[in-house]
Amino acid sequence: MGKARDRTEDFKDAVRHTARSLGYDEAKLASVMASFIIHKPPQKSPFSKAALKTLESIGELDQFLLKHRKDYTDLHRTTEKERDSIEHEVLILSERLHSVTAQFDQLRAVRFQDAINKAIPRRKLNRVARNDSAETSKSSDMELREPEELRAEPLRVQQQLLDDETRALQVELTSLLDTVQETETKMVEMSALNHLMSTHVLHQAQQIEHLYDQAVEATNNVELGNKELSQAIQRNSSSRTFLLLFLFVLTFSILFLDWYS
Amino acid sequence: MSLNLRQKQTECIARMLNLNQPLNAAGTANEDVYKILIYDKFCQNILSPLIHVKDLRKHGVTLYFLIDKDRKPVHDVPAVYFVQPNVSNVQRIVSDASKSLYQSLHLNFSTSIPRPLLEDLAAGTLNSDSIQRVSKVHDQYLEFVTLEDNLFSLAHKPCYVQLNDPSAGDKEIEELVEKIVGGLFCVLATLAVVPVIRCPRGGPAEMVASALDQRIRDHLLSKNNLFTEGGNFVSSFQRPVLCIFDRNFELPVAIQHDFRYRPLVHDVLGLRLNRLSVQGEKGGMRSYELDSADSFWVANGSLEFPEVAVEIETQLNKYKKDVDEVNKRTGGTHGAEFDGTDLIGNTKHLMNAVNSLPELTERKQVIDKHTNIATVLLGEIKERSLDSYAKKENDMMVRGGIERGDLLGVLRGKGTKMDKLRFAIIYLISSETINLSEVEAVEAALRESEVDTAAFQYVKKIKSLNVSLASANSASRSNIVDWAEKLYGQSISAVTAGVKNLLSNDRQLALARTVEALIEGRTNPETDVYLSFDPRAPKSGSGASSSHLKGPFKEAIVFMIGGGNYVEYCSLQELAQHQQPAKHIIYGTTEMLTGVDFVEQLTLLGQKMGLGNVGSSSTPAQ
């Protein structure tokens, strides 16, 4: 295994060296070096605190599952009621997480809708900007007419070329801006669609889980049916035996009565 | 100890992502710590063949950014930086620290950060009063790109031009050599081995080998040794040999068309960082990943292209048979009979089918991927007659010549301009002597196709100046061909050509043959004059030629200066697998080049020497 070389000590040496060259006195240098050793405790935002709390809940759930894994899987250690109670406690938190996720997706959908609505007025602003640029070019044309009478022919041609280049550059930049804004709008829509798809995938996960439960139940029913069929076959066999015995007894009864009379 | 470069580099990166703490037994990071990963462009190229986005999640990385991108503050989370040690990155880190973007900064430099840069970092953070943000500073020694288990690249470009530029000064050459030595040192530090270094005399290979030897010696003397695992007295059986070569050692390999799957995908479709973009069936671009997770690519990358097509067909038929079997066992033919035993069997088969479905889906995806790639490759092969180029170039290298009619016919036939230029250069290199009239005819044919002949004229010039280039190529011919040539006369040239065609498939690269001799330690007139460096041996005994240095090696690292490609890699892997007992060879290079990339560098060199079409500013079209 290759090793990374720790250069933190070299960094501290460089800090010390640079601090001295910058004119730090010993007290200030000591406080700077102390900040390496005693890092300030970070101020956590309320969101981070809530997120860590949720993470602790999930960790507790994981511990609960680990603790009860043997109980759940071993047939002799628990009854059906205890197993149901374990499932019940787990499903409470699972459903709560699902509901929180659904609410979050709804809120995010609203946000993206606002973003899409904001993108549309920008197009209108862009049209107004284009009108302004058209007016600017017209006024620049009018300004150029007066110097035509005074300037010489080569200067006029050169200025014409520069004007054409400026206009072409303006058209190019305007089309580029249109393309970028269109791309931005499409990206925002794609993001919203992606989150919608995430919600649908979660919903499908629930449906698949339901289908799996139904499949397991169907398998159990099929096993019960097989068991019933086996019992019916056995009863058929025993009834045949009883029928033979009954006929045999009747035959001997008739023979006995004939002999007696 | 088996050298698996990809695995070792991945482990180093995983530990870096875990804030340089040891990983727990499960191999994942502590789940309570979330972090942000910030890298620069070069380190992104290092990470992308090794770590996927879902793997980043496993190591607790929730966000990842390029360092040059504007980033918003996330105050509660530590940041892991993985950047090259250069001035712009250091300034960017100082800016991030002064803005208090993150809770703490864990700095990881891809190679050793020099002292002046470290002092700049200290001064910047001190001036902005953000010194407490910096939590750790590490040198990672990971400045190389690992593409496969035994394949790495230093991603230096364009190395060949800088090494062979006639106007380059000594200072520039020394900077380049130091850069290469730094990259090689990172590879050796990651593998934690101290190799025995062998190289030919003269040229860039000797410069790099000498500088690397000195670098390792200096490092072994210092404290915090990166190689302490190896111990001081390991036997030669456990130390690898590092063979350093220059591109001019075997120039035609970089130019020649090859017909094996992996080289074809790289050369024709532009495989880069194990990723590939090809035209899909419905017109859109499809992106594929070809790495060690793709078992088809691992197993069949060295086959010739027709064999790969047969293998795809075989895999597809096997897949269809498996799918039919699953359908048969779970299908409706048994449904008509309402019988207890069959119902139980059906349930089991249904469970087996459900369990095997993900595996079948994955196999189908792999087959579809390679079917698409093979289809696009076949289109390119037909359009450009690549099979003809590969066969004729191979014939030229084996036989040392070609009929004039064939030569000019190829240059006027199918293929891009670059294909013709490559073919012409192979002709030039493979000829024993320069036939002036033929060369002029070739140049005229190239000009008819509007090809820039600067590269051709450059190779012609260095060929006339450097006879060793020709001798290296003439030595690469197989002895069997010489024997066959003596046995058959010219009166039965057709039979001889047939035999040579069969033998040409077994032609070994000069590089593979030389590496084989160095690994075995056999007496060889070519390799006996090679230089040896042992960084662990005392320097005063450099003249002693102990058998310890030349003993048989189990592992080898082959490094090509000035660019390499998958042809050499495949050849070396074949050599490693055919040895008894099996050897282990790692191949590395300054840059993975396609033939077009290399010929473009030759064109640049030709233009610098004033050759080629003067005043022609058009670049050759592909």
C-alpha cells in the first residue's frame, strides 16, 4: 500500500516562517499557531441539526432491526403477534419518511414551476433589448451620414467595414444569448421532470412491494391447496377400503341368513 | 506481492476520501462524516477511470466540483481537495479559505508540493486570517492515470514534440525529464516498490533513468520513507525491473494500423479514459464505458477483430439459449395440467427466473454495447479499407519491402489522408535502403491526395541521419521468416508469401522481445549493453556487474517515453501470459496516442524543421 506523505508539519513551519517575515510578534504568532491545535467548534445551522437528528433516527432504526433480526427469523423464539409488532414499528418510520419525501417533492415542483415562469419574462426582456439595439444601429447610421461629406473615400470604406463587423458580431452574440437562454430553460425543465420521475419511481417501488407481498401470499395459498389435495387423495383411499369392507360384510350376512332359514 | 496498479491507486484514493484515516473493515467511510470533493481538470482525469459517482456516495462525498467553478458556501461540511500543486490552484485554495466556504479544508496534492508553493499557501491564508480553516496537507503521489490493472499513462502532452524539437533548449528538456520522473516516482510510490532500472544507452531514456535513480536514492535517505514496507534486504525475486524506452526505439508501432479489438477501438473510435462515444443506431451519440468491469472487454480485447465478431455471435446465441430455457421452465406448456407436483416445480422455476433476470439483463446490455461498437468499427473498416492497410503494413515490416505497384495503388485508393500518410511512413521506415525514385513517387502520390508531407519528410530526414532506427527495425524481424526465406526460392514466391502470411501473425514487437530478455536475465547482444541502476545498492559499486542485478524477475514495469498505445500494451500482456511461470508486466507511457495523434506530432516537428509544404496552413483532414 502506497502512503501519502503528511505535509501539515511542513505547512506549519512555513506559516511560522512567513509570520515572522511579516512582522508578527511572539504573542500573535502563538495565537495563530494555537488556532491550528484548537479548532473553533463549528456553528451548525438548524438544517444541519435537523438532518443529523434524522440520521440518528435512521441509525436507531438500523440498530432495532439488527437487534430483532434473530427474533424475526427464528420460528420458535417469537409468535406471530410479536413479529407483527416488529414490522409495525419499522413501517411507521418508513411511511413517515415516504410522506416527508412526497411533501418535499411537491415543494420542489412549486419551486421549479416558479423558475420556469421566471424564465418566460426574461424572453420578453430580451425582445425589448433587441428593439433597443435596433434603434441604436439606426441612430448610428444617421450619425454616419454627416461625416460622409467630410471624410475621404478610403476612410469611409474602412468605417463601413468596421460597422459591418460590429453589426455581425452583435447578431452573433444575440443569437448566442438566445441559445444559452433556451438551453437554460430546457435544463430547468429537465430538472423538474427528473424530480417528477423520482417521485414516480418511489411510487412504483411501493407498488412493486405490494405485488411482491401478493406473490408471497399466492405462493402460500398454492402450498395450502397442495396440502388439501394430498389429504383428499388419502381420504379417497380410505373410503375405498371402507366400501370393500361394507360389501364383504353384507355378502356374508346374506349367506348366514340363507343358511339359518 | 502482485502489482495491481489500479487496485492500489483506488485504495489510496479511497483513503484520501476518508480524510486520510484508515478505512474500517467494510471498506466504507465513517457514515457520520459527509464531505465535498473539489478537484482540478487533471485530477478529474485521474479519478474518472477509478471512481464512479455511486462509489463517491459510499465514501460520504455528497457534492463534487471543479476547483475553477464558482461555488456557494456550505459552512458545516469539510472539503477534500485533490489538485495538482501549481500556482493557480494554490491561489484558488487561498480564495476559498478567505471566503470561509467550508468548515475545514483537507488539502491533497497529486504529487509533492514544493516548499516555495507551500510558503505561498501559508502567506495567503495568513494574510486573509483564515489559517484555521486548513486542517491537513498531504502529498498523495497519485499523479498518473490508471486505465486498466496493468496500464497507466502520465497524461503529458505532447511529449514527443518537446523531446525531439531541434530548437528546444537544455532547460526545457530538463524540465520535461523532471516532470516524467515525478510521474514515475508517483507510480513507484503507489506500488511501494524499489525497482531495478534498465534502459538503453543515450537519449531520453537514459536521462529519465538516471534522474529517477537519483530521486529514489535521495528519498530513501530521508525520513518518512514511502518505501519502508519493502525492507532493506529483499531478494531480487521480489523486486521488479523497470525498463525505460524512448519512442524512437520502435517508431512504427505508434503509426502502424493494427487489427486487434482494443487497439482498433482506441485508434479508430477514440477511446479516452476508458470511455467511448459512437454513433448510435438511431442517429444519436451513445457513450459507453470499457473497463475491467466489462468482462467481455477484458476477455476479448486482444483478439483480432473477426474473432471478436465471432465471439459476440457466440455470446448472443448463448444468451438466447438461456432466455429460451428460462421461458421454457416457467412457460405455459405445463399450465394445462393441474397437477400438484408440477405446480411446486413451476414455483421454484419462477423463483429461479426472477433471481436470474438481473444477470441476464446485464449480459444483454454488454452484448448490445459490443454489437454497436463492432457495427461502427465495421463501417469504418469498410470505408477506409483498414484491413488492407493493416495487412500490407505488417507485410512491409516483416518482408522489408513492397511492390511498387501495390504501394502506389494503396496511396491512390481508399482511406483518409492520415491513413495514407501513416502507410507511407511505414513504407519509409521498413525499407532497408532509401530508393530515391520510389520515395519521390510516394511523395507525388501523397501530394495528389492533398496530404501534408512534413511528417513524411521529417521521418525521411531522421532515417538518413540515424541508421540505428533502421537497425532496430530490421532486428525486429522474426528468425523463422529468415529461415523460410532461405528454404524457398523465388521460383515459388506464392507459397512463400502464404507461409509468411501465416507467420506474420506471430511477429513479436521489438519491445516485447527486449523486455523478455531483460526479465529472463539471459545473455543477449542487444540488452547486455543496457545501463543498470539499482537505487538500493551503494553508489560506489556502480561498476560491479553482480548477477543479482541481472537475475530473473517475476514482475516488470515497462515505460515508454514520448507516447504509447494499446498495441504495445496487448503485446506485453500476451508475453506475460505465455511465460512459464507466469510473469506480471505493467505498461506505462507518457501519453496514450492514436496513430493520428502521433503523426500530427511528426507533422509539427517537420514544420519546425522547415519541411513540408511551405505556406500551407491547412491542417490535414481526417
